[in-house]
Amino acid sequence: MEKIKQTFELTDNAIEVLKRRYLKKNEDGILIETPEELFTRVATAIAQIDTIYGKSEKEVYRTKEEFFEVMTSLRFLPNSPTLMNAGTPLGQLSACFVLPVEDSMEGIFDAVKYAAIIHKSGGGTGFSFSRLRPKGDVVGSTKGISSGPVSFMSVFDSATEAVKQGGRRRGANMGLLRVDHPDILEFITCKDDLTKFTNFNISVGLTEEFMKAVINDEEYELINPRSGKIVKRLKAKEVFDLIVHQAWKNGEPGIVFLDRINAANPTPSLGEIEATNPCGEQPLLPYESCNLGSINLAKMVKDNSVDWELLKDTVWKAVHFLDNVIDANKYPLSLIEQNTKANRKIGLGVMGWADMLIQLKIPYNSKEALNLAEELMKFILHEGRLASKELAKERGTFPNYAKSIYYDKMPLRNATITTIAPTGTLSIIAGCSSGIEPLFALCFARNVMDGTRLVEVNPYFKKEMEKIGIWSDSLADKIAETGSIQGIKEIPEEIKKIFVTAHEVSPSEHIRMQAAFQQYVDNAVSKTVNLPNQATEEDVREVYLLAYRLGCKGVTVYRDGSRHGQVIQKGKTESPALQISLKPRKRPETLKGVTRLMKTGCGNLYVTINKDKDGKPFEVFTNIGKAGGCAASQAEAIGRLISLALRSGIEPQEIVKQLKGISCHAPVWSGNGKITSCSDAIAKAIEAELRETKGNSLENKEEIKNNSEAAHYGACPECGSSLSYEEGCVICHSCGFTRCS
């Protein structure tokens, strides 16, 4: 790949992520930007906003230098859309948006259209479907029957699937339904089929009334949002238990405490907050957006203590930066621009928390860590508000200030200051741990371009081992088996206490850490409570109840391996499936199948799919109607390789994923939609057959569901390295691949 030059320190992993996702490329996909040029581009575009507020060219240049330094020192990084798009024609800089879904066909499809526009620009969207009338309710205009919110969620999911975000970010959604909606039971279980709603995270909006009913083992009311009438009463504990069961089974739904979020709503007179962004950390009013950024706490340690002065300096520069982003942003919708500028919400968070604790020799799962978390976040919020107050003196308060809870108390430039958001790729660029999560593993496997697998070791741990004189490659190999050091005798106990990983932190300790930060976060905290595979539903229930008691605004739990077939590779050990020497099954004498006609730019392509006795695809044959020559030979070769893969146990969904969307010079439109190439046509023929089989066979439907999820949470689809589940997202620490639903 192209040589990258920079004058500041970046890890090899960070450079690889920047190449793949952030640096500008020309039409041929060739890099035309270095990391230094990226940060210069961003710093210049954001600093230029100071001219709006009367700053001289000299002052703007100084601001640009400050922004460049705070980013290249890796003390602070803005969210991905800002790094990708600042100073480019697209110019969309926000990560998260909330759109209303009104109870009318026009309102629903307006939201679909607006979401598509936002996804195309690189943002994620949150929706509350709580205003939609329930399934079976009357539709007044036509006297028809409503299909309910879960049915309409499928429309949003399909639209998201169809939209690619500038080639670098894929659409993600949060779907939220109030617990008192009549369709709540259908919503809670809507992701039982893991092939559905693949572009959605889902959360149940819990009310104070509901939680009190759970605790007191009472009934609560379901209310039709159209009429406002009570339609049914349910046992709150039974509904809560169903939420717990589903979360234990596959990690969803999460929960959001709606009344608690609205108690902290800075502008309650403007309306109720009903939804959050895709990872749940940013509650927003309808048509609001928020731009986020994170301070790297790993850089805030000096002489074995917190460098409070450096932290203060970073907070002030970050608040200035994020406020400028609001004006520099090119918004996807004018209504979003209007509402965002009226409240000027920013979300300053942190990453590298585990790294800071390690440097300070404080165990993550200790009272000392909780105390520092409170002290640290209180300091960041306090200094952030002072910085916002100073900006308000120069630029004025946010326009809706007079309608806010701050009126006549503290004149602020921004309605919210702090948010703790997922930092998957940002933390890779910064070379630090993610958000406020503990370390996922002390070693993990990384694939490099020639197929070699390298074991990467946490640098703080390696330095500590070298310091006490026990570091060796054999020790690294031993640790790489599990990613943990807890079972290794030669490592001192005091070091084991410091270098704990996510699954060595108890569920209650995860929640207490989240709650400690939440006390001083205006918005919310994105964090995953990692549970071991053997965790029980009672463990999940206790996590949810503890989060409620401690003042959290929402919770995400993930039980290791709970997604069917999931393999998370903490060390270098490969999944059992990868250790097997695959041999294709023998072909029976007779097989039955179907032949599908697919229109392509090379002519009619006939795709024959034969199935085994269990009804699963076994082999594929192709025949080009008129092209012959190279096209026919290529199609035949693809068919042979697909057949080999199928007979060797590769799931057909994986084959579809690899071939679907490959483009050639002669795409065509047909009854099968847009066919971009012969490869795409073959993939869509297989996909269509799977869809029909799935509809006809309950047993096969379950198998497709399970194997689809295995592909989703196993190896990284881009580099083949292991995936971890953190901060509500699937993250590859090797190449920066993320998927937040």
C-alpha cells in the first residue's frame, strides 16, 4: 500500500485504520492524503469558524495550530464524521441524529426518507416508534387495520440496508418503544430471528411507574397512543422477566430509563425526549443532532498522578472545537440545522480510562477507581461548563437558553457538554483503550496483509513485565491463548490485580463504574456490561435493577457467546471451525434443484442450484446464454468454487455476502432489481432461493438464523481478525471495523 509519512507518533494499527477509513482517496482509490494532512484539513476547517465571531486571521491561525496539536498529540479526537468530512465537499460532521416517527403514513415515510438522507451523509439515527398505533388498531382514513410499529420498523431496516454511507460508514439505527405501548411484547422479541432488523439496536423505554410496579410486583397499564385509552394491564414483573430473558439470550433489547433522561432534559419546555442515537448515549429531541469528541485519558498522567492542568487545557480546547463544529457542519436537513443550532448540544467524553488506571496502578474493579471516576468526570464537566460559559460571553448563549433549566443560573453556549460515546476506531487511532471499558484482552491476534497472524501485546503490560524481568516470547504465547494473565503463576498477584480484563470484572462492578461516570455526564454513558457465557438470567436481572438504583440512564448487557455460533477470539487461538481441515462432501448420484434466469449485462445467466437431502444448497452450475468466451468461463469458475465451498460446509449466506454487490462495466435492471455483474446475479439467485427455503421450512429458518449470526460475530469481515463486543458495538481491534447494530 501507499507509503504514509507523518511527523507525529501513530501505531501501525492506527495508520492502517486511517488508510482504510479516513484518508482521502482519488477516483481510483489511491490515497491522496497523509495523516498529517488529514489533521491539517480538519483543524483548518474547524478553526476557520472563528472568523464568524470576529477573530483576526492571526487569531484563527493560532486556533488552527491549537486544534492541530491537540489532535496530533492524540489528547483529543472528534467523532469519525468530523475526521472524515471536515474540509470536504460532503462536510457532514455529526455522528448522531434523532428523527420523529409520527402516526400517519406521511409521517412514517418522511422519517424513512430523512433517515436515508442522513445515512448517506454518514450519520446514525434513532427513532421512537411509540407514537404509532398498535397492531390491529383502526386506521381512520381507510377503515383499515394498522400493522403496528414492529411492521414499520422493517421498512426502516430495508431502507438502511440499501444506503451506503459515503463508502466508509454503514447506517445504524436505534429503535425504541415505550414499555406501556400495547405492542411491547412483540417488540421485545422482534430480534428472535437474527436475520431481521440487522441494522437496528433496540431498547425498551422504561418508565418510573413501570419500574415501581416491577419492584412491588404489581400490574401496569398499556395505553393506545392514538386514543390515550388503557387497553390492557400486564404484570410488570413478567414483562421485565421477558426483557431479561431476551437480553440474556442475545444481548437485546437494551433498556433506557425514559423518565430519568427527561429529568435531565436541559430544555423541557421544548418537548419530551423520546429516543436516543444508535448506541444509546445521546438522548435527543426530534430533529436534533449532536457532535461528539473524546479526551484520551491515557495522555493525562504525569509522574504517576493525574495531570489536572493538561486535562483542563484539553477540555477547554475540545469545547471550543466542538462548538465550532456546530457552525462548520453541513447538515443533511434544514430542520436539523435549525434545531441543532438552537440548542448547540455537544458531547465531550473520554477514552483510555483503563490505560489511565493501569498507569496509576489502580485496579479497575476497586473503590479507588470508582472514586477517581467521579472526581475526574466532575472535573471535566465543571471545566467544560466554564469553557462554555466563556464562549457564551464572546458568542452569546444558545438561542433556546431562555427556555432552558440554566436560565438565570449559568449562561452557557451549549445546552449539554458531556457524553461518553463508543470510541472503537478513535481509540485505535489514539492507541488507547476504548471509552471507559476495561481492557478486552492483554493480547489479541492481528492479520497483516500477507496473511501472517501477529500477536499484539498491551504496551503497558509488556513494559511492566520487562521492568520486573520476566518478559519473553513464550510468556506472550501463553497469555495469547486466553488474553488473560490470571492463571499464569509466574506473574505477581499485585500485577494481576491491575491488569484485569472485561470478563474478570463482575457485572456489578461494570455497572458501578458506569454509574460513577454518569453522575457528571449531561447526556448518557455508552458501556457494555460483559457477562461470562455461564451467567444466568438472574445475573442480568440484578444488573438491570442495580443500574436503576444507581442512577444510570440505560444499560446494555452482553453474555459472551450468546449470539448463536459466535466466536470471540481473545488471544491467538483460532476457532475450532478454522482448525478443521475442510474436505468437500461426496456428491450423491441424484440431486434436485431449481434453475433461475438472471438478466445480466453479458446476457441471460441461468443459475442452477441443487440441494442436498436436508434442503440446503449443495452445488451451483451456471450457463451464459449468448456471451460465451471469457464471461462463460468466469461464470463457470465461480459456480465451481461456490460448489466446492458449499460441499465443504461454508454457509451459503457467507458466499452471498462475498459476491453480492460486485460491479462490472455493464449493470442492468431487471425484475430482480439492479444486477451489477454476473457475480452479483449468482449471489442474488442463491439469496432468492434461501429466502424461499426459509419461508417454507421452520427448521431451516432457524439454521439460517444461527449461521448468519455466526458470520456476523465471528471473524472480522474485512481482515479476518477476532471481534469483540464493547460499548454496544462489534469492534475489530485490528483494522477498525465496527458495526453498532
